[in-house]
Amino acid sequence: MLFGRNFSFFLIFITLCAWGVSTAAPLRLHDENRVMSATQARYLEKLAKELEQKTGFSLSVVLLEDSRNKRDFSPDSNEILLYTAFVQQLHHVQLGKNPESFLPKSTIEKLQQEYLFPEYMSARYDKGTLLLAYHLSNELAKAKGTTLVTEPPEFESAGSLNAAGWVFVAIIFSLVFYALYKRGRRTSAGFTSKRFHYGRFGWR
């Protein structure tokens, strides 16, 4: 066989590399528990880049399990920050001093009530966060006299696997197939040993 006895180690190495690349988080996202999938993280990065190019405002998302003893996440002067701490059941939108005049507090509260809180109450944290990020970005763009071309986020149906999940399943299937193949060869060798007794596959 091409890789011989090292084939299993090769497959495991490829699995870890593929998994790491597919789940790498963008610079604009701090996601402690990987609430966002790799696809969703890339979408957030795309949305934030377009927002910054057209308005000068940056968008960041922080998703913490527990906010205690964590560093301070404060927005800079041109930043809009979506901040969530799950243990404290805390979510708020923080604005730097420059976006404040373009995004009224009443608008933020309305968008939270409409898009984020209903999803958070159903534990769909990824969906709620992305929907809020999308609509806040569009409100900022509108206030600056421009429009965003990034489409609204799409969400996989419940129970479906993302790309990283399918890669993992495929590699596991390959490992199982290889193990069964090796077992079949050993069984064949056992039959040969009984026939020749002292040959290449003889008993020890």
C-alpha cells in the first residue's frame, strides 16, 4: 500500500490540518466556545470588511462563556462591538464615539428585540448574533448614505453538518475502511499460516 503502516497517522494529520483551517476564527471575532461555524465566521469577516470600506466603521463580535476575570473589550473610536457573556446572560452593543451619532440607541434596541433576543431565547446564538450584525451594519451604511451588497446570512437546517463536519466524517470513514482492510489481510495471513505451518506466516 502507498503509505504502509503510516497511513493511519497520515490520515489523522490531514484531519487535524483540515479541521484547523476550516475553523480558524477571523480577526474580528472572539468566540470562546466556537458558537460560530467556520462558514459563519467567514461571513462575519466579509460583512465587516465591506462595512469598513464603505463607512469607515469597524465591526467586531465578542462571545464569552463567562465575563469574569476577562480582559476588557472596549470599542475603539470607530468601532461597533457586539458583546455577549453567556453565564451572566448579558448582551449589549457598544459604540465608539464616532458611530454614536449615526446609530441611535432606540434603533439598536429595536433591532435587538426583533432579531437577537428571539433567537437567544431559543439558544440559537449564532443566528441571533449574525442577524443583529447584519442589520446594524445596514443601518450604519444607510446613515452614511451608502448601501451594502453583502446578502443576509443563510443558516443550515437543524442537524445538518457544515463543511468541516463532512471533512471529519470522511476521514473517520477512511480510517475505519483502512482498519477493516488490515484486519482482512491479517485473517488471510492466518489461513496461510495453518496451511504452510513454517512458511513466511508460520506460527510463533
